[in-house]
Amino acid sequence: VTGSEDAVRIWNVKTGHAIHKMTTGRTMTSRPTIVWCVTVTDDFTIITGDSRGKLCMWDGNTGTNIASHQSHKADVLCVCLDDQQTTVYAAGVDPLIATFERIQLKADSNKWVRSIQRRIHDHDVRALAYCHGKLFSGGVDGYLALSSYPPKVLLRYPPLSSSSVCLARKARCVLLRYAKYLELWRLGDTQGWKPDHSQHSLPLSQDVVKLVQLHSKNSQHIRCAAVSGDARWIAYSTDSLFRLYSLDLDTDEKEPRLTRVSGLSAECNAVHCAQFGPDSDLLVCATNLSTLMVFELSVDAGPNLVQTFSPHSDNLMTDIVHLITISPDNKYIVAADRKSNIVVWSSGKHYCSLPKYQCAPTAMAIQPHTNHLVVVYCDHKIVEFALDKRKYTKFSRKLSESHPKQWLARSFPVSNIVFDPSNSNVILMHDDSNICVIDKFKNLPSPEAKIPRLVSSHSHPVPDSGDNSNQYPPSDTPQHAFHVVKKYKHLVYMGSLGEGELVAVEVNPLVLMEKLPPPLKQKHFGAM
């Protein structure tokens, strides 16, 4: 079944001839009707959306029109059916998601009638998909929306990558990864925190400064990027090449000197993931050839390949590596793939592997001083693994038996883990809009307990992001190990600069909208 100008055709695949041609008609004689989307039910009912804003149902057996609905004010670009094929969803240039349900009139007849409507997007909706009772929609605005009714649920996932920011802690710089270029910024200096401050953000004594803008070769899409802790090394990879640069920030010239480094192994032509060591003298790359390559870095001698691990050949991994972390003492290298294989190497050899879990990890980090590996999976399960002892910690074993249900019911994955340098009992982790603070010294809450939201007299929490985990009761003195901070919207990164300082990178939702084309103009009652 195909849609074209002014017609829907049913073809015989064997002969290549059209069996039926069903004409759509035109709203204006001089303007053809374009059938943008087609879906077919098991009983050969054909449902089409066209440029008139109409949703049409056809009998594929007879080639006749069953029903025609003026569902939208502009082009219908996508349609989809639910699992039972009794409900159809349609949307397009008019972003209203219209729902039509098939009801039984008599034993041998039924009718498609309009049902609920959803206005989730502000711009064109280009794709709809239905799975297990949930409707997924996406379009020009870049958001992936998940909705259902009943019960009424709406989640909007922004078009942001959790790995788009890297922190050079020693140099107080931040590397921002865009689609086709990188920017390195030096963070501003602060005046320090004083008890009489009326806000949590520290006032700046010196503004941020952009040091470098680095464009990818031939404007290729940048897959991953990393910066060393002292900001003397910058690495990035596209789908076809890997580049390493040395950066001289102490030059007397007006701008920092950026130099491309040669001498990388031929096997390191493109990588999925790259991570610098804490002392900026080590670089670990996960290549397209399913190997982990470890380079020693020297400003004078350049990169030197010292180790190559083959986790696939050694039957340690079965998928591409998407997470790498290195212990602060350079003793352990940890890598994880999307099949939940987490492998630890030490002294150039396989050291141990964590017990495999059913879900993929989304974030992991090694705590300084203790060498405890903290891993968060996509179902929000948290584990803490003592690398020196090769076993889960006491806190992890207690937590595995009593994860708060409200925490497990969250809808946004944890994207980063941060440790408090002054308190080894405190772990911070964040998702799109919330920061979760875990104090291992305090007692764990009961699984049914609500997680409190940390508030103060001068805090200004953002509106709820649509998370279905219920509201968090406010509290200024949390009594248990878990509490959250709702302060940001689209938080893409958070990292520690040292004692008393955190850096947070937030994307304003308005920034995502201001570069989009104008949406469909619609006249509203009482508006000019």
C-alpha cells in the first residue's frame, strides 16, 4: 500500500501492478493532495493522513472509503495504531495528537470516532510509535515524549547527551561538546562562600573566558570528546577518525597554542569512548575494533601505547564500551558495556568482573581514598563495589535489600556521579533535573518512605519535570540517607572543583526552542 499525490494505491507484489487506486480528492482544485503516511490493520483497513489535515479510513478489500475526518488544521505527517488495532493516533504540522477509536455498532459493522486529544509538542510532530500501552512521539522540537491515558502520564526527554561536558578540575576549565565543534572555557573565579550569602551560587570575581574553539575535520559529527585534568590534552572522535591535541595555556601569545599530536596507533582510528587519567598522563580509548588502548602521555615524547586489552576476545564483554573510569591512583581501569558487563583491569591484567546485572549501567565513578566503585543502572539500582577487596561493600548489601521504591520509580536515568572531597560518606548523583544526595552515615529509609526534598529559606526549586515518582515532601533537615535537590532544568553535568565548590552545567529550555522554525500559526479566541 502506497500513498502519493491525490491517490492511495494497493499493489500486487508478485505482478507489480496496482489492484486498486483510491482517489483522495482536493480541498483546492489547483493544489494536489499529498498522502504523507499510511498504516494498515490486520483486517486490511487502510488508514492515511494527508496534506489536507484529513485522516481517512479505506477498505483495502474493495478499494472504497470508509470514513474521512478533518482531524487537523494542517498536514498529517504520521499515524500509528495501538497493540489491539482499535485506536489510531495522528499528528503532523498541527502538533495536536488526535485519537480515534473503533467502536462496534452492530455484529458486522463498526465506526471510527474521535476520542481524546493531546497537545504535547509545540512544533511539527514527525513520528509516532506505540508500545506496551505507551505512546511515543517526536518531531522538530527534538523532545522524545512518552504519554499514556489512563492514567495520565507525560514525560519529555530533551535532545541532550549526558556526555557533552568534561571538566578539567586542576585547570578549572570545562570542555563543551557540540555536534561539530568543541569549546574550552576557563571558569570564573569566585569570592568564596560566606554565611551571610543569600543564595547558593557563588558570586564571581572574574568572568568565564572562552579559550579554544576546535572544529571537527570536514564538519563531521563528534561522537565523543575528553579533556585532561590540567587541560593540556584534548581528544575527540568522529565515526571515522580520532584526534589528539596538546594545548599550551602558558604561552605568551594572545591565544593558547593548540597542536595536533601524531603517533597514535593505526588501530585507534575511531573510538566510542575516551577518558584521561587523574594525573593527565594516561589516556584510555575504547576503539571500533572492540579493544581498549592505554596511552602514556608526555608533552615532549607524545603518546606511547603501553597496553591493549581485548575484552571481546577474552569473553569479558559482548557489546561496545560506553563507560570508562580510572581510579585516582591509576591502579584500576574500569570499563562497562551496554550488556551490563563491568570489567576491571589492574597492572595490565584482568583483575575482576562485577556480577552481571539485568540492566545496563548509566553512570559509574571511583571514590578517591577508598577506591570504591559506585555504579548506577538504568533501573536506578545503586551498587558500591570495593575494588581492593573485590566485593560489594556493607552499605551496598544493605541498600540492595531496601532501595526506596520512589527512587526506583524515577523516569530519568542517572547521568553522572560526584563525590564530596571532604566527606567520603556523601555521594551525589544527578539526572535531567534532580540532584540526589546519599549520606551513607545515616540510616536508610524504609522502601515505602517518601524521599524528602532539601529546601532552605532562599532556595527556588524549579517546577516538577513530569517525573511520575510523586512529589517530594520538603525538608530542611533530612533524617535519612536519601534526599533530593530540585534546582535545575536540563542539568547535563555536575562536577566537583574541590572542597566547597561544585560546577553545574544547565541548558535553558528556551535555548532549544529559539533556533527552531516558527510553528503553525493558529487563531485563538480573543487573540489578535
